[in-house]
Amino acid sequence: MSPSDKPLVWLHGEIKTPPFSKAARIEAGYLLRLLQKRQAVGMPQSRPMPVVGPRCHELRVRDAAVDWRIVYRLDADAVVILEVFSKKTRATPKAVIAACTRRLREYDRA
């Protein structure tokens, strides 16, 4: 990691095999690395999540049997990982949104 790269701050979740397939884990790692290097990741791999908060986004990682989501916020000094979950419906579950906003409040307060 270069000194100019942003660190990943994990507030919740992890990416490991299983439950991620090896290919999905590699893709997730690659996308997170791009974010660390301050490179823009846009659709279809990432989409804004303003319902969670400012500068919040959702990485989309397709796997063989499930679609994974990684909710994150881009801060000036870090990439803050809020949640990693498998998405089974079109809408993001309200419990996930509530947990992410709560984690952000606690992180910003600390």
C-alpha cells in the first residue's frame, strides 16, 4: 500500500471464501483496491446510496448463486466499510440502511 492510498476502515462485515466464491472475493478486493487508490468506480459496479448518507455508495459483486453488496462511504482519509450482505430482493432492506446510518453516527462521534 502506498502512502497516498486510503486505508479501509471495517465497521462491519468481511469478505472471505466461503461464503464468497473465489472469483467474487477477487472482484470485491479489486474494486476496494481501486477505491483505496482514489479511482472512481461507477455503474454498474457502484451506485450512490444517499439514503444512507452523503458520500455513501454500494459496491455490486455478482456471484454464482447470490449478489453481494458492500456499503461504503468515501472519506477524505479512508474508505469506511459499513456493511457486507447478500442481496435477495430489488430493494435494500430497511434494517441494513438503519444499521449503516447508526454505524456512521457512532463512527463520526468517535
